[in-house]
Amino acid sequence: REWQTIKEYEQIKFEYFEGIGKITINRPRYYNAFTPDTTKEMCDAMVICRENPDISVVVLTGAGDKAFCSGGDQNVKSTAGYIGKDGVPRLNILDMQKLIRSIPKPVVAMVNGYAIGGGHVLHVVCDLSIASEKAIFGQTGPKVGSFDAGFGSSYLARIVGQKKAREIWFLCEQYSAAEALEMGLVNKVVPHEELEDVTVEWCNKMMQHSPLALRMIKAGLNAELDGQAGIQELAGNATMLYYMTEEAQEGKHAFLEKRKPDFKKYPKMP
Ligand code: 2NE
């Protein structure tokens, strides 16, 4: 499979293959821990995935065979966040979480190794997680002086239940891929060497289906949990679909032609 580079970055790889945009955190030396600059690059690539009509599905993974992502890079953790090139402390991984959640396309975590701390949260917020048999999962926050009480807790609890989510955060244990599957934390576990093949197979299956239907399902599943921000997403999709109707076009045309709109001719469905 020949992945084509979409854009060059310093700390991630961003590639394309037959409808799939693949974002790979490329810091294997640090088990793919992210700095604010890594995250900035991931967000940039994610926005390109949202805007590019040739990309139907996004895959998120880590370089090498040790780690998917080990969370925030502890070397650059400061007193008010993680410090990047500009010297400003920030927690911009939350921006990436929001982008994963709101992009109207499926995002698949291809978990090739450790998914730990903020790296674990990243796979949690993806729509689907496919794990190598070698993958290991867990939160470490309370052990290393951090926590994610946002999606990393509430959405995790929606997935594995309140008791298990509290266990994961309070005990900071590590879980095998089999245990993750057992608790519904991942969708599938596959032999390490088959990870990309199976991920691409799943992407291909999704790409055979109606993108609008997948988009509406994602927005609807988000809306149930995300309060007004979730409703905004769902409503934005409804508006887009409404704009595609003749009825909505009539309103615009009438305004531009300086006449009264005639909405009577449009059907009122039961
Ligand atoms: C991932 C894990 C369990 C792997 O353990 P092991 O024993 O297999 O490898 P090792 O030797 O610990 O790691 C290999 C190299 O990667 C670096 C290590 O320092 C080590 O480097 P050297 O000693 O060879 O120089 N490395 C690994 N993770 C790193 C990290 N996060 N930052 C910088 N360097 C890292 C084990 O490495 C581990 O537990 N890693 C730390 C996981 C962690 O606590 N992450 C931060 C959680 S907080 C967070 O991510 C967060 C949040 O909670 C809320 C919001 C935003 C972020």
C-alpha cells in the first residue's frame, strides 16, 4: 500500500491512500508523546481532513511498534500546561479532541502499542478503535500529576460504565488489548501485523456507505452527550440538508428577486 504524503510536518506524518487520511504521531523516541507543536500539527492535518472532499475517513496512529501515544510529553510540562516552541504553556490537545469529535467523517484509532494518559484519551474520543494484540491501555494522570476530567472521563464512562471508568482513573493500572475488548473500550483486536490491513478494510466498508448517513449518525450520537455544542452540530447538519431543498432556495430567490416567497407549493410531510 503506497501512502502519499499530503503535507510535510516536523512531528507527525500526514498521508493519503484511496479516500483515507492517515495522521501518524511521529515521535517514537518518546513513545509518541505530544508537545504543543505536535498537537498543533495534528490539528492542522485534521482541519485539512475536514475540508478535503477526497478524504472520507481519518485514521490516527503512532509511529513504530511500541506506542500509539503516551500522552503529554513530560519533558515540556510546565506549571500551566505544556510548553512548545513559542514558550507559552497550553493544553491544546483538547482542541484536537474537539476536532476528532466534530469532524463529520469517521475517525479510526489504529492502536499499535501503548495508549497511555492523554494518548489513551485520544483513542477514546475516536469513533472506532482497532487494536493490535500488543496494545496496552491506561490512564496515568493521578500518578504523574495530571487528569482529564472532560471527554477523558465522562465519555470514557459512557463507553465502559461508571465503575470501570473510576477504576481506570483511580488505580492507574494498565490493561491488555483483550481486557480492553472485554470492557468495550475497543472495537476489535487483531494480530499486530494485520493491524493496518484490518483498519483499511474497515475504512473501505464505511466508504461504501452513504457519507451523509454516517455524518448524521455521528452528529446524532454526539448530540446526545454534548449539550448545546452537540445540538449545534446536529442542527448545522440539518441546515445543510435544508439548503439542499427547493423550499429553502425559494426563500433566497424571492429575497433576491424582491418578491414574496411562495412556500405553499412545498409538501408538508406527515
Ligand atoms: C508508556 C509507558 C508505560 C512505557 O513504559 P516502558 O517501560 O515500556 O518505556 P519507558 O522506558 O518508560 O519509555 C521509553 C522512552 O519514552 C519516554 C521515556 O521517558 C523513555 O525515554 P528514555 O528513558 O529512554 O529517555 N517517554 C514515554 N512516555 C513519555 C512521555 N509521556 N513524555 C516524555 N517521554 C516519554 C511509560 O513510558 C509511561 O508511563 N509513560 C508516561 C505516560 C504518562 O504519564 N503520560 C502523561 C499523562 S498526563 C497526559 O497525557 C495528559 C492529561 O492527563 C490531561 C491532559 C493532557 C495530557
